[in-house]
Amino acid sequence: MNRISIGEKIYSLEWLRDQASAGQNVLRRAHQGRIKPLCLCGNKQVAKELYVAKRNFYYLARMPGTGKLHAPWCDFYGDADGGPGSKSQPAIIEKEDGRLDVNLWSPLTRPAKTTAPSSETKSRQIERPGVSRASITLLGLLYKLWQDGNLHVWYPVRKYARTINTIHKSLNEIAAYMDIGDDGLQDRFIVTKYQDSWPASEAKTREAIDAITKGKDSAAILIGELEDWRPSQKEQGGAGLKIRYLKDCVWMGKELAERIETSFQREKACIDDKNQKIMVICTVFQNGVTLNADDAALMRTSKEYIPVESSYELEVTRRLIEQERKFKKPVRMDENDQRPDFILLDTDPNWFMEVFGIDNDEAYTARKHEKLAAYQQQGIPCWSWEATSSKTIPAFPAPSPETLDEE
């Protein structure tokens, strides 16, 4: 359950990941003492060995080839790591120097044109001589950045409000250690932010895009808040993404616009709701002075930038924040991911939380029963809300008086 044993003490993964906390001192001592942390996800009797690595901060990483040993809801769960001579490799590979090698589904150079995957979170297999490697979609990349930046975790006592500039800082820190192809992600990575004034912010965002794309067949990867969805006036159709702190629309062709609109109708309909935000990630090329998206994806969040997948989850998030609870919203890297909807981090043990919002769907009901049975088998307490049958959110489990995060 994302509890980490180091020496004779147990800590929460979220606390250890917070670079500003005393967790860095714990990881530093483990790194210097060559102590192997243990992940206690799932069955506590079967601990999975981790190691402490260092960038300009200390962090935990899973041992090669152990991804499938972790519980499906654990942050360290994933495809087995491919190595030299491996016939199969995951979309994201951690290299010896700690950098992440990301195989992105979306092309970053022209003129490649591909058929979009049926699901934004699905990966596809790219065949190469002697090796098959999965690739990650733009939405999958956004989820990975959010998770590694600890932006899916909420702490009730915050010195400063979480803003788009908070997102900018966190995502850029993670992007600094990612490579896509032969390039560092940071070389083509732009997260919009507020700079001095609104006009200055718009101008500097455009300058950053121009530096990567102007006069080149190379794309920038742009992330920002969606302000408006503007249908194209051209005969061939399409739509424009109006992104906060960027004056110019990023235009999509008809095929991409229809795919995004079909897949994310609910997100697009929530643009004007001040209680939530829609984050955009897109690959941007430049044709003359026009910005064009070759691929794009949307992610719905609360106003505090906590990812949500439905209006029911948004309501639970709002209530948890109102009650000053500490919690995590696990991100699902693919449609088969079995992570819970939320995890309470201020209870001992941590409670999993599930929001069930679909009726009359046999596959959905089967997955629901499968998850609840798995939690029971593992001895994990679970709070649930049958949102379609009751509009009243059940009371949350009370926080524990003590936490694991104290040294």
C-alpha cells in the first residue's frame, strides 16, 4: 500500500517523494549506507526490493525486472523491464544514469502521419529488428509527469496555493530527466505559466514555441489549461485549442478534432466550470505563423489540479479538501490498471476509496467485484460510494492520530 520499509522504520511513499521534506534526509542516509528499501505493497510478508538513486535529489526506483511483482495498485507496478537482448521492452526505461528513456507514440518530426490509437491511454507495439517496444501516448506521458511530480497527492496544510506556476515548476523538474529519442524532453517541453503580466505571459509562451518550431519540421510538446474550444471557420473543418497564457489558438485538423471531441465530450463541456480545470497536452508544429497540433489529449482536474475521471470523483475530491484530508488520486496508465480511485494517507492503515458511477454494465460490475474481492483478500480497508444509487457521499474514515511520516 505504498509503504516503504527503510532499516527498521516504515514511511509513506508520498512523504519520501516530497523533495522539500525530511524524507530527502532519510533517502540520503539510505543511499550513503547502501540500504535497500522494501516496498510493502499488497502482502506485507512479500517485500519487494527497491533502490535509492540520485539526480539532483534522491528518489526511489524499482529493481529491474520486478514491475510485475508489485501490487497492481502500487506506483512501482509496471511491465517487466527489458534489458539487452530482451524481446520486449516497456515504453519508459530507466537508464543507468537515472534518466528516463520515453518511447512516445506521437511523432515529433514531420511528415509522419499515423492512425490514432483507439484509446488515449493505450500503448501500441513498435516493431524494430529483434525487439518489440511499447510506446506511450501523450495522455500517458502527462499522467507519468503528474505522478512523478507528486501532483496527484494533496496535503491539507499548504503554505502557498497550488497554481499553474506550481505545475510549471514540478513538471519541468521531472522533464529534465526524460529523454525522447535522441533529445532531452526539456529541449522541446513547454508548460505555460504566469510571467509578470498576462500579455508578457502570452508573449513569452509564443517565444518559447517559436524557438523550438519556427522554420523547422520539429514539434514542441505544450502543456497548459484549456480556456476555449473554437470550431474552425474553414471549409475542411477542425477546431482550435485556446490555451491559457497563449494568445494564439493551436489548431487541429478535422480528424484530430473529431477524435478529441468524441473521446473527451465531458471534459470539453466543463471548460467554463470554475470548480475544475481541463489540462491540455499537444504536439505543436508551426506552419508560417499558425500553430498546428499533430496530436493532443485532455485531462480533467479539480481546481487544485488533482486529476479526476468523473463528476462524482470531482465531488469526492472537493469534500476531501474541504475536510482537510491528506489523500492521493492514483493515475491510471492504461485501461486495465487496477489502482483505486483514491487512497487516504492520513489513516493507519491507509484506506482505499472507490467511486462506482456506472449502472447496467456487466464488464464494469465484474471489475468492481474483482477489485473489492482483491482488497478484502489483501486485508485492505475500502470505503466505497455507489454514486448512481445514492446522491449522499458516505462519511469518510476518520484520520488516525499518528502518521508514519515522523522520524
